[in-house]
Amino acid sequence: MASSSTAASSSAAAAAYPRTPFNLQRRPGLLALLFIFLCFISFQVVIHVPAARSAVSQWLFSGHQSQRERPDSCPGCGNSQDVDNADRTIAYTNQHGQIKLFKVTAREFASSSIWENRWLPRYSQPVATNQEAAEDLLLANGSEAINISSQETLATKSIDPIKLKRQVFRRRRKEHRVQDLLQMDKKVELEMQNAATNSSRNFDNKVRGSYNIWKQEFHHTNTDSTLRLMKDQIIMAKLYATMALSQKERNMYALLMKCIKESQTAIGDALMDSEIDSSALERAKAMGRVLSSARDVLYISNEVSRKLRVMLQSTELNIDAVKKQNSFLVQHAAKTVPMPLHCLHMQLTTDYYFHDGVTKEQFHDAALKEEENKAKLEDRSLYHYAIFSDNVLAASVVVKSTVTNANEPEKHVFHIVTDRLNFAAMKMWFITHPPQLATVHVENIDNFKWLNSSYCSVLRQLESARLKEYYFKAHDPSSLSDGNENLKYRNPKYLSMLNHLRFYMPEIHPKLDKILFLDDDIVVQKDLTPLWVIDLKGMVNGAVETCKESFHRFDTYLNFSHPKISENFDPRACGWAFGMNMFDLKEWRKRNITGIYHYWQDLNEDRKLWKLGTLPPGLITFYNLTYPLNRTWHVLGLGYDPAVDIAEIENAAVVHYNGNYKPWLDLAISKYRTYWSKYVDLDNSHVQQCYASKQRYVYLHLVLFLFLEHKLFTRYERLDIVGAYLT
């Protein structure tokens, strides 16, 4: 009976629901796939549809809402155990739009949130906020992963803990800053305001163009990457060529030599990629292919490393030889008189001995003026200068620059001493170009009868054959094998007695009490009369010190391994400079400075105490007798240092071209040349002629030699020869 009823019901159900073509009960895999697909679709809808996302959130928190509606489950009025055991599900959406869920208990966030009791009035609710509680917790334990809600209630939105921590610290820093500003002194506040004002004034608000390496204007044409690549290829090609020759690979050797020749032709004398031949890149590629083939055939690591070491050693030897030759050539160029300057001397000397009617009148006027100014040469109330030079143009610049910048040029007297060879040219220049109001007196060193080898030990040493051999054996670069000797001390200018006259000031000027010594390679830019007012504190020499840290101290110039030097001088004593020196001649005579100089010069006859020159004996002679002047009086280095501060040069009273790069040479540093050249008298016809044309003056020198020295002609015959040449 039961079975019949069951069958009847089954047949009825089958009749009511016809059989589908897919039996899901027999296909569990299809059912699972369908479930996963539906879940994926639902998840995407929740993520991307705001309404669906809101509905899901409300559904998730519906349980909390129902619990909150019951008075007995209220955290503020019910059992505290229920609060402790209450789990809360927090939902939030991250920056990618994904919903994140996590659970916390009431105990975990009780210190950072407040439960709202709906049955209490709103004014009776606790006043603490989530933000303040989170700040206290952050400052207490430094947690960076505390999940809190907004300021109203935990159940709404979650704040990024890192962002919250930043806000907390920013607020605390602001409070501290406010306290500092309140306690700030008025003076400090005023300084801050002034600094802010100056900063705003100096602010550069120009809109600069954006930099783009792909723009055409940023393509650097002065690169040498291709040039260096080709030079490296040539080195390797030479290496493989020697190996190919030793291994009898004739074809490879010929190919390598051909590529080397082509690459060298393409490079030429280029220094940058822009200067090389247009086909250089193709030649570099071809050379690369040949080198790759040579490597496959010839490469032996030990052999290659050995040959590279040999080439490196040979290159180092060549570099040393080139450095020595360069040093010799620089010294040679520095001590060689340029052709225009030589021409100027010859023209002036010719004018001095073979003068026309105009020159005779100038001679007559100069003689009268010299007679009138004779008393000035010994007047102690005037400003006296001592210049020892054989360079007419250089001496003229010193005199002109000094007079131009003097406040009272009529009170300045220049005592110029030159040698016999250049006396006529020097005399002629200042006859035809007398400085305005100032007095110039030119003397010949040969007229100093007291200056002889019996009195002057330096003159006796300079006349010795051994010293001359030391100088003149360096006339050729092949003689530079002795690397211990410094070439700059072999300059024959040290053979000139003009260089040593600075140690005989009282003998040259017996009636004067003070005199300012000036080198002929300086330029005066300010009035120098305040130097005569400076109190030298009983010292003999007033000079600018040149020591900076460890440079230009006594151990730089003197041989402290010699007992005479080490026992009498401090190696760390500060050096000073010749070039602009104020000498107190009264103290000089009292302390017998010239005698001290002779004593040490006699001890240095074998050059064991110092190398040749005048600065080392000057440091010794005026040791503890030199008064340091302010550095702005005398700025040095324009003849060797291209990094002298331009501001120092502009502010200096005297600038000094000490070094090899004199301003009248082609070697001169171009950016310093204008300080000197602006005082050159370019209107002079001889200057224009000599510097415009550098020819025809070798013969003039020969004619002048016949005129001055040759004994086969009478004076009138020599005058006829010179006159015939000039006409």
C-alpha cells in the first residue's frame, strides 16, 4: 500500500516536472563550476557597483544593529562580558577597489573607540574621540597597525594607520613650533625677517627651459669617444701586427698594417670627434672586424699581456722624456727675448746714437730737465722707487702705471739701473716719453765703480768658469739626463748682476732713508704713497708674506739637511716675496744687511745651502727683519697660476707676473695680459712698427753690432753704414 502510494507520487512529480536534458545530480563538476562562476560574477558586481557594495555592507552589519537595539545588550548598560566577547567585522575598500574584511573584539579597540548607547541622551555620551585615543596609543607603544574608525564611530570607515601617525606627529611638531615662536627673542625674530626679505629679493623666478638629451641643441659635438676608440684600436692592431710577424702570418700582418695606416690618416691631428674625417666611423668598424679576426688567430694571453707591459713601459719613458723637453722649452721661451721687443731696443739704440734734428731738441730738453731735477734725486721728502731692468717696455709699464695711479705724481722719483747693452735704449725711451710731472733717472751699472769682484762676492762667483758651465750646459734637451737639477735655476738671468743689485741699496742711494723696490714684471693699480707712512717696527724689509699652510715656507727654498741652515733657521718660517718691498735704509746701514748677505753668499759658493736665485739669500739676509704687509698691497702668481682670484687682482695695489709666463711673451696667460697691456704706449711708432712686422731686424742687429763693437770701421764709417740701411 505504501509502495503503491510512493510510486503514484513519483509518477505525479514526473508528470508535473518534465525531465531536463542535463541531470545536475549526475554532474557534480558542472555544478561546482557553475557555483564558482556565480560567485565570481557576484564579487565583480559588489566591487564595481556602489549600490551593491552598500547593500552588502548593510547586510554584514545587520547583526550589530539588531544587538544595538536591545537595551540589555548595550555595551554602556548591559553585561560587560558581552562587550568583551563581542566580535566585530570590519569592512573597508582599499585603493584598488577590493573589499577587505577582518574581525576584532571589543577589548582590542576599547581603548581607541567608544560605544554609543542609544538609550542615553547624546549630551551624556563620553566626550573622548577615536582620534585622541589613537594618538595616545600611538605615542605609548609606537604601533603602526592599529585599525580604528573615523571620529564619530568605529563601525563606519577605517583610517590608514600610517597616515594617522603622520598627522599625529605633524600636529605635535606644529605645537612645538608655536611654542618656539612664542618664546623667540625679538632680535632673533628680526634677523629671520631680514633673512626672508633678502632671500625673496635674490630669488630667481626665471622659467628655465626643460632639458632634453634628444633635442638637437644638446648634442655635444666636442666629444672624443670615437677618437679614443680608434686610438685604442691602433694600439691593439700594432700589438697583433708584431705577433703576426713573429708567427709568420704575412697576410694578417699586411691587413693590420693597412688598417693602422688608414686609421692614422683618418685621425690626423684631430683632438675631437668633430675634427676627424667623415669616414672615420666606417674605418673604426672595419678595424674592429680585423681585430676580431686577429684575436681568433693570434691571441695568446701570456704573450699579449707581456707585450702590453712592454708598450706601457715604453710609453711611460716617452712621457718622461716629453715632460723634460717641455720643461726645457718653457724655460728657453721664458729667457728668450721676443723679436718685437728686440726690435724695439735696436730702434731706440739707433735713435740714441744717430739722432736727427727733432731728437737733438728732445735731448736738449731732457738735459735741461735732468739738471733741474738733480736735487730731487736725493730729496728725502719725496717718494723714491728703485727699478733694476734691462727690458725697456717692462720698465716703461712700471713707471707709467705708477704715475697714472699716483695722487701727487710730481713727488715721485724713479731710479732705473740697467746694463751697458740696454742703457741707450732705456735712456732714449724716457727722453722721448717722459712721464707726466714725475722724475726718471736712468743709470748704467758699469758706472758703479765700487761694484767689483773684490768687494762683491756674488760678482766673483758669477765670473767663475764653473758657474757658467753649470748654466750653459743646459743649452740642449739632450743634456737633461740629470733629473736632480731644477731647470728653472739655470736661467741665465741669474748671471746678470742687475738681479743682485737689490742687496746694495745703501751703496746705490747713500742719501736716502726709505726706498720702494719694484720688479719690472709688476703693474701698479693704486696710489702707493701710504707705504711710506707704515711703521715697520724697526724692521728693514716690508713685504707681503706668501706662505699658505705648508707652501712657500723656508724649507721650500733652503737645504735644511745642511747643518748651517738647520742650526740658524726655522724650516716652518713664513716666506715672503720680492717684487714690491719697502726698505728702511737707515736700519739697513745700522744692521749691516749687505755684510750679512756677503757672509752667506760666500758660504754658498758650492750651491749646497740653496739653489741659485735671489729669494733664498733674501730670506736668509732679512730673517726676523721683515715686517709683513697686508696682502692687498701685492698679489702674485699672474705669471704661472691661471687660478688667481679676479677679485683679488682687481683689489690689489700691485699685481706681479712672477713666473715664466711674462705678459710681453706669447706664453702669457691671456686673461691676465690686459692688466699689463693697457699701460703700453701703443702710439709709439717703434712699438707699432716692431709689433706689426717681425722681419728685417736680424740685419739691423748686425748693423748695430758693427756700429757699437767692430773695430775695423771708424765711427763715421759706421754711421754711414747705419744711415745707408735706414734710408
